[in-house]
Amino acid sequence: IEVGSVTTGEAGSQASVTNGGTETAAILNFVIPKGEKGEQGPRGDKGETGEQGQAGNDGKSAYQAAAEAGYVGDEESFNEALSDVPNLLNEAKEYTDNVAYGPNLLINSNFLAPVNQRGFSSADLNSAKKYTIDRWCGLGGNGGPKCTLKNTGINISLVTFGNGNFARISQNFSKENYTAFKGKTLALSGRIVELTGELRLYYYNGSTYPLIDTITATGNFEVSFTVPETITGFGIMVQVTAANANCTLEYLKLEIGNKATKYIPKKYEEELLECYRYFYKLNTTNTGIPSLGAAVMRTATLCLPTLWLPTAMRAVPTIDYSGFQALIDSSLVPIDSIAIQACAGQNISLRITLSENSTIGKAVLIQGTNSGENNLTLDAEIYS
């Protein structure tokens, strides 16, 4: 009998012996299963501390690393620049905060530097709606209501308190704009720099002015409200009602959402272009002779020059003018009337009637006088 192979089997399997030889010359092959895994033994004693390794190379300062990377300044300048890093991080944070802001839905609401085509400074308010600075309409009851443009903002005030006594300014939206607000939550924010009494905030729903909130302190304020789906008009109104009430606003901002974001004034040129959609005034100072355009005589007294505007007006405007005349050849001809013939985009066709006859087909230039009273206004504001 000989022993052949000895093989380790899987734990838990059966041991076996097989004859790999013959009955007379047996060769026994064994399969012996390995034992089950035992429990973890106790932790051994801590070994002895090894020998200390070799000292590493000396480190480099930030300046040395920068110099090796190409920095050419001295170490003092480098450290000064490094000390300014926290300020740079703050500036970067402020920049990112400014990028994430909601656009202002109100037009001309930076009351420190507003568009003021009408040259408004101060006016008593009454039941007849009166535009002050562009896009802001003033209205008052009894009690001495007044609106004044100050260097610190726009001011509304009231002398005496009583039933029907108030002073307010408001901005209404055109239909193509306010329909987008139906069912939306809006945030209204602003800054009050002067306040005696309280300032009430309202929105216009097409027929009435529901109260949004009442502000009783100076400084920044923020409120939110939801616009009903059923509105037939929309606007924002601010009002004082108490005796000797006095409020100066630095700015107002309206935006979509339930939280106000940082107020960043629009550029004056952007505000002016938006205001032109509602009101346009041509040549309010005598810096030269203004022209309304050239045309040819259609009849003996009629011509139709075209006036080009910086932007299209929101509706066909009404027109008011003074100081214009017609130049035909070298003769000046008085104008009897100027009216709107047609309005298409940025082009307005004027219907001008002369007070004297001319020749049909003659070229005519409509221009101002040298008196400085050359004013033409186109009014497409919202008075409802």
C-alpha cells in the first residue's frame, strides 16, 4: 500500500479516500477538509518604536513658490497683495449676489435720478390725475396733498387728516404687460428716507386698490402679495393719509417671486427708452432749430411729414406743440395745426395744415423757430 495525493477540501465537506492503484498494489489518495475559521485572537503587544527617518527638505514660502513660478515683484509687494485676498473674495461674493437679481417691473423708479421729461419739481395734487416724473401719476383729495421731487427722492405729503384726504402717486401697467402677472406672487420693495405718519402700499386690480401693507418706519422694506387671476388692470400705488404725513421714497422695485432681491438701478438711457413708449418730448431747450421732417405739399395747405422716434409708442399718442413753422423755398409759412395722421412702429406721420396756400408738389421743411419755445409732446400715458 502506498500513499498517493493528500488534498485539502472545503470547510464542512466530507473527508474521502480513493484507491488510485490496484487491489494488490493500492495507492491511496486522501481528501481532508480544512477546519472552520476560528475566532480572532487577542491583540498582540505594541512593538518597539522604530528608528527616526531622515529629515525632509526645507519647505518654501508662498513668495518663493510664486517667484519660481514666474512672479517678478519683491516679497513685500507680494505680501501686500496677499493681504488683500479677503477683500477680493468679498468683492467676488458681492458680484455674484448682484448677478442673481430679479428685473424691476416698474419703470423709472430710481427717484434719485429719474427721467423727468416734463420738468417736474413740485405740484399740489387734486382729483385730476397729473403726471409728475415720467410714468408716475399724482392724485390727491383734500387736506393739502402735494408731491415734490427732492435730491433725496420723491416726496408725497398731506397737511390735514379727514375723510377723503390723501396724497398718492401710482404707476399703472398696459394690458400687454399686466396679463402676465395674473395668479403670480410679486415682491414689492423700496427704501424710505423720510417718514412722518405711515406709508400705505396698494395694487390696482382694474377697479379698486386692495391694500398690500402699511409701512411705519424709515429704511428698507419688503412685502409680497398674490395677484388674482380675475384682475382687469394692474398698477402699484403708494399713499399717505395722516395729518402732517410726509414720506420721501428713494426707490421702489417690483419683481416676480415671494422674496425681493437686491435693487440695482437701471441705466438712465434704458429708463429713458422705456419712458418714450408712454411719453415723448422733442427739443425742450433751444440748442438748435428742431425739425419735424420734410415732405411735399399734398394740397395747397396740407403736407404729411414723417417723424422718427427712438422707440415705438405703446399706443397712438395725443399731440401738443408750440413754435413750429414751415420753410418753403426761402419763405417761412405759419402753421395752422399739427395732428397725427398715422402711427406705425417708430414712424409717426404728421398731418400739418398751413395757414397760407402754397404750390402742390413743393418741398417743405417743418422746423422750429429761434425763440426757444419749440416743444412737441406725444402722450400715450395711461390715465385710467
